[in-house]
Amino acid sequence: MRITGIRTLVVNAEMRNWVFVKVLTDQDGLYGWGEASLNWKTRAVVSAIEDLEPLLSAKDPRDIEFCLETLKKQSYYKLGIIGVTAISGIEQALWDICGKGYGVPVWRLLGGKTRDRVRVYTHLGLGDMRSVYETFETGRLVGKALEVEATLWARVTPEKPSPAEGTWTSSARASRG
């Protein structure tokens, strides 16, 4: 199996862009997706990915560590946030190819799952970007955030924690599963 190309797809998400990376292989229909978004640096990340593409041409995408070393050691200067973001998106796509190629989820390749559930978050704007960045009105946002928090707690815990328990990542809550 060999890498035949690397493409980027930029998706405009209103006030920012998402950069998706697609690594193509010589296996019909086998490709991997990664994500390399960096706010306000879209063109720089896309250009970095384009610059890195020839370094992986014809390499085996399953040799992830070799591919990463190839990308990292070609730069005379430190890669910085733009280069690291570009490589991160490519790496994710390589793992995606491996998982698809072996017919297993990526978490299985990385040593197995560590939990049955994962807590998620929503952006403070709750899908409405302008409500955060284009207003000074906080009342509606605070009310909506408390409503979402209460709904999440009702789904993942038997009771809402007391304020003394701290944040979502406190050890008391993490130990509940």
C-alpha cells in the first residue's frame, strides 16, 4: 500500500474555518481523514500540508512513525504551530487508513478503549457563534449554559453535583465513570 496524494478540504464555519486532510492511497476506496484546523491560520496550514505532501509520496501509510519522522526532520527550523498542526492532521488521516485497512477502530490500534462513555461539551454560543462574539448581553448565554449543564448532568449522573465538587474534570466526577 502506498500514499498517492494528500488533499485538503476547507469548510467555512462562519467565523472560522475547519481544515480537513484526506490522505489517498493506491488501494481503491481506501483513504483517511484528519483535521488540521487552526483559527485564523487556514491558508498557512493548507500551504504547509501542500509543502509536506511530496515527502510522503509513495510511502506506506501504515508506517506512521516513519512518516512522522520524515515530516519532522525535513525542516531546518522548528516547525511551530502551523507545521505541527499540518502534521497532526496528516497523522490522524494515517491512523484512519490503518484502522480501515485492518478493519478495526483506531482506539483498538492505540491499545484499546479506556472507557465506555465520553463526556462532550458544546461551545458557549450553543451553535450561535454571533451570540458570543457580537454581543455584550450575557444573561441569555448564562441561562442557556446552565440549562445545557443541567441537561447533561441529568443524562450522565444520578444527581447534580454540589458546587464544592468543582469542574467537569474533577476527580470526584471522573471516578463516577
